[in-house]
Amino acid sequence: MATPDEIKIRIIAKDEASKVFQKTQSASDGLKSSVTKLKVALAGIGIASGVFLKSVIDTGAQVQALRVRLRFLTGSVENGAKAFQVMSQYASSVPFALEEIQQGSAQLLTVADSVDELNGLLQITGDLAAVSGLSFVEASSQLQRAFSAGIASADLFRERGVSAFLGLESGVTYSAQETRKQIVEAFQNGTTTAVGA
């Protein structure tokens, strides 16, 4: 039979072993939690880098498609490259998204007399978008309509008061040429007016 001192030593040893086991278990749980968090973080980094890589590839594909479209719209590789350069320079100086400017540029090239005129049309479109609250793409679409068929075909310009801002009178029929002349001159001469806008 065990003496009282031996029993006391066994109890103390058992308590100490139990404490060590609990500490080991707690450390093990903490390690498992850390490993799980690390796995999640690494997976997040992998996903983020995958998303970034996909974004880079998508952007590259969009730029290449735009270059092909610009070449088609301008009639030559040189003019397409020039249009791309004009668009890129404009995009670097304004708060509009590059994708919007790309879409808008393609629309504006359909009514531009030359690639050289594109820069002026981009400026006009950006100003009209800012004044009207329209997106760059909407403003370029409305400008394209106005230049193709007259201001009456640009419904959003009429609704937002842009026609009056440009000095085009309500109820007066303007041809595409008259509309184009009035809009370009208004911006060149600084004669736009906020009356009715």
C-alpha cells in the first residue's frame, strides 16, 4: 500500500501532467488556427493574383480589339495608331474611365472628319458629360447622334438641357451640319451658355 507521501506525489504529478497536457492542447489548437488562417490568406493571395492576372489579360485583349477597331474606323494602321495615341493622351488627363473613353472614341470616330478632329471631339464630349451628368459613353453617343442626324436625335441632350446650353433653340429644326457647326463653334469660341441647362 502507498504511503500518504507517495499518494500526495502521485496527485501532484497527475495535476502537473494535466496542466502540461492542457497547455499542449491549447498550443496545438492555436497552431491549427494559425495554419488555417495562413491557408486562407494564401488562398486569398492566390485568388487575388489570379484575378489580377485575368484583369491584365482582359485589358490587353480589349486594347488589342480597340486597336483593330480603330484601324478599321480610320482606314489605315497609321491613322488607327494615331487615334489610339490621341485617345490615350486624353485619358491620362481626365477623370473618366479608360474603358468609357475607348468606347466613346470609337463612336466619335464615326462622325469625325479626321483623326486630328478626334481630340477636339473628346474634349467636347468630356465637357458635355461633366455639364449634363451623363457618362462619357452616353455623351459620346448623343454627340454622335447629333452630328449624324441633328440635335433633335440626341434625346438625352434635350432632356438634360444640353441643347439650350449649346445655344440651340427649342422648336427650331437643325440639320446635322448646322448642329455640328453650332456645337463646335460654341466650344471653340467659349459661347456656351448655362441658360436652361
